[in-house]
Amino acid sequence: MTDEKLIQEAMEVRVNSYSPYSRFPVSAALLTESGRVFTGVNVENASYGLTMCAERVAIGTAVAAGEKTFQAIAVIVKGGGSPCGACRQVLNEFAPNLRVLMADEMGNLIRERTLAELLPEAFGPHSL
């Protein structure tokens, strides 16, 4: 799958974001080693701490489907921002060298990094 297609998959679900409080929709598309794509959107909650990020929704859906090895994730956010620290940590559990494509709300790729670059000296399964 091309990076453009993965970004497009994330763009297509962005409209499903439930973000009535922040008005800051985020979407993600996670590519597995087997070639499947799992998407996610942020799901806010009136109790703000219970909000679920798009990246973690995508990972949870993939794991529930039996997938645990990942190649890349495309994240769509205004300005092409980076996944939050909690999402970085959860992604690291499964794919420390994951390619992270950060695109803006128009689907333009802003930058690409590896998860290892975004979360240096990460704590993971190897740390236990």
C-alpha cells in the first residue's frame, strides 16, 4: 500500500470523529504487516480524561481482529501534528520502528518519522 493510499484511508474516516468539545477531529489508519488497514477517530467524552485518541482506537481495533504487527500509521490532524505521548507509548508496545505519517486536514503529508524518533529511549516489553 502506498503512503498516499494510507493517508486517504485516514481522511475518509475523519468525518466520523466525535469531537464536540475540542472541535479538533483526528483520524488514523494503521497498516498491518499482513496488508490490512484499521482506522480510528478520536472519541471525546464529557469527562475529558476518558477521551480516546484515534491512534489508540485503530490499534485496539487491529488487536481485537488478531493483528499485532504493524508497518505504518497515517495520522490526520490540523497542521499535521504528531501523536500524543500516550499514543506513542501504546504504539511502541507493538512496533518500535513504526513509520508515522503526519498529514494535515487536507491530506497533505507534512512529515514522516519513525516511532523510535518520536519516542527515544522508550520503555517497552524489553524493559521488563
